[in-house]
Amino acid sequence: MNTGIFTKYGNRKYLTASEVEHFISATRKYSIEVRAFCLVMAFTGCRISEALSLTTDSIDFVSEQVVIRCLKKRGRTIFRAIPLPSNVIKILKRWFDQRPANKPTCYGHGVE
């Protein structure tokens, strides 16, 4: 298993600071839901599947962190608490406040 920062073909597995800045800037033209999803991805480094499994209960607004269940741990249940910048917390809060009451999850498929 290759756990380094490069693939077996020598490609980077990460974005540079400049690439992250461009990615974050590009989110401004999308809906708040898409922007929130992209910002969580950018600031946590989580996998797409991990971000999709987040629920509203995954966000702790008081401590300004998100709790992510690691999905690639071969049967073990592991959670990571990752701090988020205040501006990302504000965007998540604004999005949650705008959503209809019948949409209980962040990005997933209706299971809270």
C-alpha cells in the first residue's frame, strides 16, 4: 500500500497552497450547498465519500470543528475531529439556516 505523498507514477496526491486558493476562489460562483461542500473538502482533506457521509450532527459550531468518520480503515470505526476556519463555520451555519426542515443531512442520502 502506497501511503506517501506521491502515487506510484510520481504524481502528487495533494494540492499546492496556490491550487487550494484557486479552488476556494472558484467556489464563490456556486450555490451555498456546493460551496460548503467544497470548503469542507479543502479544509479537512477528507475523501469525497467521507464528506458525503456528513450529517448536521457532524458539525460542532461551538468548537468550530467537523467530526469525520474515516471510511477506509478496514472495518475499524475511527473518527477525526478537524478544526474549521470561522468563515467556513459561518457558511455552513448560513446554509443550514436556509435549508428546508425536511432535509436532515448535509450531503448524504437522508440518513442522519
